[in-house]
Amino acid sequence: MGGLRGALTGAAILVALAGCQSGSMQLTGGIPTLEVQRCARAGGFLDQRGRRGNLMCVHPFADAGKACTSSKDCQGRCLAAHDGGALPRVGEAAPGRCQPDDKLFGCFAELDGGKVKSAMCID
């Protein structure tokens, strides 16, 4: 009886926590949920992203890191290459690289025609 009560309490806690994490994925008793299985079938992998560290399905782009001048050169966006310092300003010329995957977080500048078109930060 104690084992059943503990299992039910654990399940109730998981349900409560799952309600607090919108958009996150869960493993149920170590078994992947259907959402996690679909992610893997689509070539994705689970990773914690963003300021909140939400677990999400990430799909890598085949052209990740390829040199580019505009997003039309990439599966995703063409991002200004920077070494972690300040981003180049809008209108400045900059070398670009195709974004690595479909879940982009942090600060970045998007290129169009080899010049910065916009810059933003996504947490």
C-alpha cells in the first residue's frame, strides 16, 4: 500500500510541475513521451535552452556554420560572426555564418547582403 501511495504522490507532483513548464517535454518513468519520440524521429534532440532552461526539441540545420551573406543562403538565418563581444551595428558589414539549429537564443545580428539588417536578444 505504501508503494502505491508513494507512486501516486510522485505522479501528482509530476503533473503539478508539468503544468508550470509550458512548452517543455517530459520523460515519464524514464520512458520518452510521444512528443519526445516525434522529436527524435524528425531528427531532433532534446536540449535545455533559454534563460529558463526549458527542455525543448532542437533540429540542427545541415548548413550550420556555412559562410553566408544573407538568410537566403541558409536553412535558418545568416548571423553576423562575433567573438562574444559587442554585436556589429545595423548597416555595418560583417562576415556571416548560418545558424546551427532552429532554437536560437542569446544575442545575435542577422545579415542581409553582407550587412547587419537587425540585431536582437532572445532569452
